Amino acid sequence: IAHALVGPGHRHGPTWQATAQRLGARVEATSRTAHMPQPKWRLCCTRCRRTVAQRHQRRLDLNLHRCAWCGVDAGILEWRRNAPVS
């Protein structure tokens, strides 16, 4: 609810924390040792082959993102499936 009230771009910063606290939520981290699953997808640059991002779902509009290292004109991005962890 706090995310909806403060709008996009605030993440878990001071504005979000203050709003969440007013709503009665705990704003401190609840676990420092949580096991997070490996994301299924990597967003890779076709030119330099670097991984730009990793996600559990392919929801980014690739027309709006480019490789930070290659630049707007050169670095085209594509989704690649991460190898399963054994």
C-alpha cells in the first residue's frame, strides 16, 4: 500500500519508509540471511555480452533500455535464460 501511495521511483527510501510506518508496517529488514532464488532471466548486451540485469520475469520493454557500457546506439539488449543451479 505504501508503494501505491508514494508513487513510482521511491523504492524503500525515506519517503516510502515514513508512509509505511504511518500505515503501521515495519520498515526494518526482517532477514539478512534469506535465501533468494536465482532469477530465471538475464538481460544481455548483444555487443559486449555483459549482463545488464537479471529478472524472474521478462517484463522490461527492451525498446526503452540499452547497455550502459556500449551506449544508446550500439548496445542492443536481449533476454537469455539463466543456467539452472545444481
